[in-house]
Amino acid sequence: MKEVVQDDPTDITTDKLLNEINRIRLNSTQYCKDEFEDDWPDKDLMKMLRSDSKAPALNLNESLQNAALDHANDMATTGLTSHTGSDGSNFKERIERYALVGGYIYQSIVY
């Protein structure tokens, strides 16, 4: 009998996460059917996802990743949790170290 090996749900790579997000964005109704059927714990959220319109796929941005990683490493090193870096930088300044900024940008720190 062949051993069934399942993916470790704690092994989340950036590519896996982006793929799941884009599956939801591109066709949330189908995502709900494929993944949860009627076992979704939050029925109101399920209804919202099923009625939601399609959204364009997201792409990774190496410059934004680098700015975020720099700030995460800074917070880990200093033990500070803040939108302001230990050097006094704000998120716009950190992003501009790696890329030109055009349009609106926001920062979210999630733990």
C-alpha cells in the first residue's frame, strides 16, 4: 500500500500563500466550493465570498518584500513594535530605498 503524504499546513511559502490568495481573488465562489463546500465555519463570510466579484491577481514585488524584511529584521533586533524604524524611518522612506513610489501606499504590521 502506498503511503499518502500530505502537505504540512505549517509549511507556508510565499508562493503557496500568494497562490491561495489569488485563487480567492480570481473566483471566490469556486474557491469556496473546492475547499469548504458546506463545512465553512463562518456562514456569513462564505456568503460574502460566494457573491464577491473577481479581482485581478496579485504579483510579488521584490522591492516591497525587501523593505518589509528590513523592517521586520529591525523590529526583531531592537525588540520594538512600531511603524517607525529604529533609524526614525517611516514605511514610505523604507520602500523608497528599493523602489520609486507612485500612487498610494500603506503599511500593515501583523503578528
